[in-house]
Amino acid sequence: MSERTPSAASPPASAPPQGAWSGRFTEAVADLVRRYTASVDFDRRLAQADIAGSRAHARMLGQQGIIGARDLADIERGLDAIAADVEAGRFEWRRDLEDVHFNIERRLTEAVGDAGKRLHTGRSRNDQVATDVRLWLRASIDALLAQLAALRHAFCDLAERHAGTIMPGFTHLQVAQPVTFGHHLMAYDAMLARDMERLADVRKRVNRLPLGAAALAGTGFPIDRERTRAELGFDALCPNSLDAVSDRDFAIEFAAAASLVMVHLSRFAEELVLWSSPRFGFVTLADRFCTGSSIMPQKKNPDVPELVRGKSGRVVGHLVALLVLMKAQPLAYNKDNQEDKEPLFDTVDTLGDTLAIMTDLVATGIVADEARMREAAREGFATATDLADHLVRRGVPFRDAHEAVARAVRHAESRRCGLEDLSVDELRAFAPQVGDDVAGVLSLEGSVASRSHPGGTAPPAVRAAIAAARASLPPREP
């Protein structure tokens, strides 16, 4: 009998052993393609979220009578064993099984047989992965919020120790007005407070359940999405199946919020780099946050703050990558979306590590040179605005007072002295309305004390801001 070439209508005797979808194909995936498309090397961190989602899905299927009680019991037993293996590091991940979902499903099927094959009823990898990522990101946001709270506590502690420490405030990196170091530090607490608000708000949109959308159109099985939502702790359902499987807005929003946190930390890091240099000399950083030079033995380089600046660019880059990833995708799910995970995972890792090290640095690694800060605050005519305000209080229009003080500053510059070194008579040459009490106005203490309103730099206002910040924070973790 002669050999016969199979026609298109004649399927091969056996399908290539490639995956849950292999029955459609007549040849195996090339090794290079398998490596190129596999995601298990990085998405395995979703394993516990995947198991939690599968457990809730199985229970819903059982409640709805879609699978039997025996199958449900077998599935739960198998998932519990897999979860324990993953936690203990015993789970063997196989790249040929492509991703975290197929790896777990294959192990489950090996352990419990046909019951494992029934688990995927009424769902797709599309809604499965969207659910896993949201579960994982929700937990990550909660952890990051706790880290932000710890960093804010550290800023409050340092600010309280320096509520009365005078330093120069800057605009354009030029000496502007005296402020207290505590007030300066609390500016960063204000930024971090907004960051916490943003992350909490992002969490609301992360916490919506896509499971039940299946591949893109929903499922014909009588599922109960509300039951699954409640068991997994989601606040709401994704209302449209097409959007549910293809939406990555929540990841982009998170990356944007994370980028802002990193920008705020980068700004503080930049100030630490400046302040720790001999030209400023405002602070000394603990040795464990610095490194030396391979050639210059005297060097103490602020490597941690510098890396915070650099890593902020890394996180902002991930935000841009996610935006570009989504910008041209038609509905619904596309393989492009596999590329959302590495930037998202690295954003969480980088932000978490940065918050941890910056909390330690702020809490234990910064020593302020109060004398040097005070000396610097006497440079650059920092109380010039106070002199103008003094004249306004004595009836001089502000623009006239501004002009008079500018001429007084020019005179002091020519004498190479400060405004506070000029006599009352010298000052009256520029504005006869100068009062006998002007010395107090021109003092650093007088300047900061006059700004005692909420949000001001006076020590009592700073302490009030610290108390308010602490009251808004969760208790310190032990």
C-alpha cells in the first residue's frame, strides 16, 4: 500500500506536545520562538495570586453546579499543595510551559487528574492574567503605602529635632529667606502625603475584577461573578468584557504615581548631594550610605542619594514604556500585553527598595551642622523681604519699600556686610520710616518667628504641622 500525504481535512495522528492549545497546530514551536514568547521567568511571581484566583474560580464553579463537589475538593487539595511548594521554593518551573498559568495548571492536572482540566471552565488566560496582576499589584500597593508611612514618620522625627534650626531657604538655588530645617523637611512630608493619596486612589481602580470576561466576550456558563468578586476582596466588577481583558490603565496609573514618588525622593536626594558637599556642609551622611574613590583617598561619595536620582529615571522610563505599549493596541487582548509585567514588576521593586533605604537614611543617617546652616542663612541678604514688610507696616507702599530695600542691599554689598550690620541711621537714608526696632526684624530668629501661620516656617507652626502629619498616619509598625 503506497504512502498517502494527509490532506488538510486529515489531521495528524498526534499533536505536537506544546501546550494547552497544541491541538490546533501541526508543528512544534521553534526553540527561539518559545524562548522569545515565554514569560514564566518573570511572571512566576504571580503564582500565589494565580492560585488565589483559581481557588475562588473553582469554588464559584462548584457553587453554580458547573463542576462537581469531588472535582472541587480535588482542585482545592491540589492548589493547596502547589501553593506550599511555591512558598517553599520546591516548585519546578518549566519554560516549555510558557507562563505561570500553564505551569500551575499542568502541575494541578498531574496531581489530581481530570479535575485539574475542569478548572479552566468558564475562563481564559486573558481574564486570568488580568486578575492575577490586579491581585498582585493590590498587595504591592498596600506594602508600598506602609513603607511611605514609615518614611513620613522618619521625616517627622527629624523635622521635630530641627523645628528651630535655621537655614537658608532658596529660590533659583539662590538664598531667598530664612527657614527652619524642620520646615524644609516637612515639605517632603507634604509631597509624600500626596503620594499616599494618589496610591490609595489608584488602588480603587486596581481593585476591580476582570475574571468572568473570559477571552473577550464573557462566557456561556452560568457563572456568578459577584461571588468571585466578594471572595477575592475586589470592590467592583470590570463592567465590560472587552475592556476587562485588555485594560492596563491601572498599571499605567500606578507607574505614574510611582514615578511621582521617585521624583520627590530624587529631589530630596539631590539636596542631600548638595548639602553634604564641602561648599554647603549642611549635613553629614553616615558612612554606610556612602562609598570612597578608587584613586582619591579623601573622597566620601553620596552614592545612595545619587542612585536614587538615577533610579527615578528608570521608573519614569517604565511609565513611558507602558504608555507606548498600549497606545496602538486594538481591542481586545493582544500578546503585546505580556510586556506590561517586567516594567510593572521592576517599578514595584525599585520603589520598594528606594523607600526602604531612604527611610533608614532619614531616620539614622543624617547629621545636621546647625552652625553651618545658620552661617549660610546670614549670606545673601536673606532678611531683605522682612525689612520691606517692616516698612509696609509703617505705611510705605510695598513697591516703594521694595525699591528702598533694594538700594539698601546694594549699599551693604558695597560695604561687604549684611543688612543687619547697617545702623538705623544708614537704613533711614534709604527709607526714613525705618523704626528703632528694625534690628529684631532683621534677625534670623525674628524672621522665622514672624511666619507663624499654618504652613509657615516658625517653629510653633512646624511643630503643629508635624503633629497633624503624625495624626494622619497609621501607627508605627514595631
